[in-house]
Amino acid sequence: MKPEAYEEKQLEVEGWPLRLTSYKLGVVFYCQADNVSPGATLVRETGSSREEAELKALEVARRRLSRTHRHRV
Amino acid sequence: MTTYAHPEVLVTTSWLAEHLRDLKLRLVEVDVDVLAYGQGHIPGAIAWSWSTQLADQVRRDILPQAEFENLLANSGISNDSTLVLYGDNNNWFAAWAFWQAKIYGHRDVRILDGGRKKWLAEGRDLTTEVPSYLRASYRASAPDLCIRAFLPQVQEQSRNRLPLVDVRSPQEFAGEIVAPPGLPETAQRGGHIPSARNIPWGKAANDDGTFKSYDELKALYGDEGIDGTRPIITYCRIGERSSHSWFVLKYLLGYQNVSNYDGSWTEWGNLVGAPVEKGASGRSARAA
């Protein structure tokens, strides 16, 4: 099988950059969300459409990013 | 354009596609995201987990020599195999595996330039079939500790103001955050090791995940005074991001004396009494 419709988009969530990488394998869409710097995966979700996979990933990523504590320097 | 000092340690996606059936080649995927492999990987690739197969499971350490030998033998890798490593996130953890393979003296180990990202973006073949290989015979060399830095060396390097490259994000370097966004904090204090320069690891990669050119890399590090004329130590939070920068400095730029401090910030930032600098420019602060 070959991955199709590979796409990356970057957005800001809870004040942090977030990257959503999605592609289709067979009939399933995969979406991986990472924190851009350093790019650690926060969640990987699947869906029957890109939008569904992205929304599911976004929800979990938002929850995780909201817990990041900024310290005073 | 100048070529890399050791271009033989990289393979392109097209080279790999043509050599997937080579009997001497063993392909291993090492990801940050351990679920990625199961959802589709390059045909013939096996997977190593960075957290369970590339680390001692009792004490904090890399794999002991006997376990490294066992891992490679069980993966069908012998001493004369061409080991090609690739992974997600610009080969972050593939570089970690490369570093360990070099510690134990594997001669022919290479990285797929662009890693999993480029392979997917190019729409190349994937499979969910997990291959099995006959157990091979593997004998590792005694660990080469010239490429691994331990705390006393790092302390001396910092005291002598010799090159320390902190490859974390600017926010981690400054102490604004103690761990990357969305990940648990794993140190008691934020900031960086005194005298360190901040050159985030991702700056060494292009948007497609491939490594930047020799000239771009030389300028990236040279602008911060890292030119290979003095010993260099790289570090990050747990030593993986910094193995990527170590790879760049050692193999792409060809600097002789480069070591990776895998204790990194989770060691230094938890040490009682260790000096810490905060802020982008390195403002001194008390450790506690």
C-alpha cells in the first residue's frame, strides 16, 4: 500500500505551536499531532476522513498542551 | 557546494527503494512515536523501541554490551550487515540508535536522509507485515566512550568555557519551560549549563526532513563559535535530540572530538548545587 494525500499543517493551540500531519492508508486517515519543537508526538488518531482524524487528535493535543507550565525567568 | 565529511553514512529514499532486497541490508525503524511502525512501515523493516530496547531496563543507561549484541543478533544483523536506520521526526531516535551502534563499533551503519517523513511524503510503499529474520551472530566491540560524555567531563567543559551545545528549544534553554510543551516536567530546575550555546537540533534539518547542506550546517554552528577546533559536547533533555546534533557535527561536518552527554538536562537539572544559567543570554542563577 502507498500513503496518499500527505499533508502537514501548523497551528497554535493553548499558546503553543502544534503540527498536524495526516495521510491516508487504504481507507483509513491517520493524523499525528506533535509539539513542533522538538516534534514529540502528543497523539496519533485515525478517522474515516481527514477532518475526523484531525479533530480527534486536536482534542487530545489541546488537553496535553494546556498542562504545560510557563516559569518566570 | 561542499560534500559532507562522511557522505557514506546517509542513504536517500530512492537508493533505499532500489536496495530493499539486498541480503546484506537490514532496515530498522526507530520512532519517537512507537505506534507509527504498526500503522505502516517500509517493507522489510523491523522496529526497535527506544524506551525498551535501546535502554537498560533497570538502571538509567544505554544498552549493556551483551544486550546490544543480543538485540542485533535477534534482528538478523551480523557484524558485516549494512544497517540502515530511519524514523519519524527527522530521524531523531534513529540518530540515537546510530550513536549506540557506533559506541559498540558497528562499521556500516547509515541513516535514511529524510526518514519516515520523506518516505511517506513521496508516497512510497508501506506495509504492515512484520518480517522475521534468522538469528545472526553478532560480536560488539568494547564501548567507545570517546563519543559519550559523562557528568565530570561536562562539568570540566563548562568550567573551562569549552563548547557545549544545548540543542533544546530556546524556551527550554532559557528556563521558561522545563520540558517540551505537552510533556511531563522531568527536572527540578529549568535553564541551561553555564557556557552552553543554544542551537536547536531541528535547525539542522530541511522542511522535508533531510539534513541541511554541509555549507549551511557549517554556518549554523560556526555562527555560534562551534567550528571543530575544540572538543564539543552536545546535550538536550534526555540525550536523544542531542544524538542528532552529535551525528551532524561528527559525521556530516567531520569534527573529530564530539561527544553526546546522554545524562543531559534530566541529570544536570536535578543535581543538588549544580550551577544553572537562565535566560537566552545565560544569566547566572542559583540552582536551588
